[in-house]
Amino acid sequence: MLVRHGQTEWTISGRHTGRTDVPLTDVGRLQAEHLREPLAMRQFEQVLSSPRRRAADTCRLAGYADVVVRSDDLAEWDYGEYEGLTTAEIREAIPGWTLWRDGVPGGETASDVAARADRVIEGVRDGTGDTLVFSHGHFLRVLAARWLGLPPEAGRLLALGPASVSIVGWEREQPVITEWNRLVNRSSTANDQ
């Protein structure tokens, strides 16, 4: 099960938030608390979180602080020189720019992010039970694409709102997405960057 962190000021403004450790807003904290009940309906063999504050706080507020393992592999895409900028700001200098096609100077490539996602997937597939993952929008979109055996750029097809819950799994031997972008708290909105 994949959970994107709750709302931050930068998700509201559409700023690319990779390394910057911004906190959840009041709405983001409420969104995280609303995750507690639906997540408690499942048993998890392991709980993993990005070390970034917004994901770790979402995990804590959802009730998993005592069992979580933090992993640098779950951190958001490193946006390099575009950290803190909006797509509109980047497109002032580079018309038509898209992260998925054009990448970022001084940051990670889609292949770099995919390599981290592949390590997470390998660890999850080695387990025998369900895993709960708290992470970030672009990273989780890459992880889902890689789960399906698609190139990381296919993540562009998978919108993901703050505090959303998604499920990847199996249908027979085939990796599948069984649920995507379910918003537990209806005040959540999809904010693409």
C-alpha cells in the first residue's frame, strides 16, 4: 500500500519539493490523521517511510511511528536546480518543459529515481506480507510504473494527490495496480508539479 504525504505549503503552490524539508500544513496534518482508521483495517508486515519530514510526519500521525523503518530510497526525486520552482517558472526559461521528458539540471534522472524504486520493490517482493509505504508524489508514480515493469517516465500517467492511498499488488503472476489515488479526506486535491 502506497501513501503520499499530506499537504504542505509547497504542494499548494506547486513548488518542486525534493530535498527541502517542509512541514505539513494544518490540513496536511488532518489528512494524515484521517488515514489512521482506513489503514488500521489492514495488517502490514513492514512499514517504510521516506526520511523527509512531510512523509515521516504523515506516517507518525497515521499511527505507525513505533514500527516504521526510514529509507533514503523513498525520498522524493532530487530536483537539483529546479528545487522550489513551479512548472510555470521553469517554463518561462524552457517552454514546454516537463520533468518526465526533460529532467532537471544538477538533480536526479528518471533512471536514478527508478533505480531507487527498483530497490524498494525488490525488498517488498522478498517479504511474505503486505508493506505500507509513506513517500512522495513523483517518487511513488515512478515506483508504480516500475512495479508494472514500465519505464519510469510512465509515471507521468499516474496523478497522485496529497494524502492519497494506492495499492499495487498481483493478479495471478501479473503485477497490477488494484487501487490508485484514493483520497481518504475529501479536502485533498491533486497537485501535480
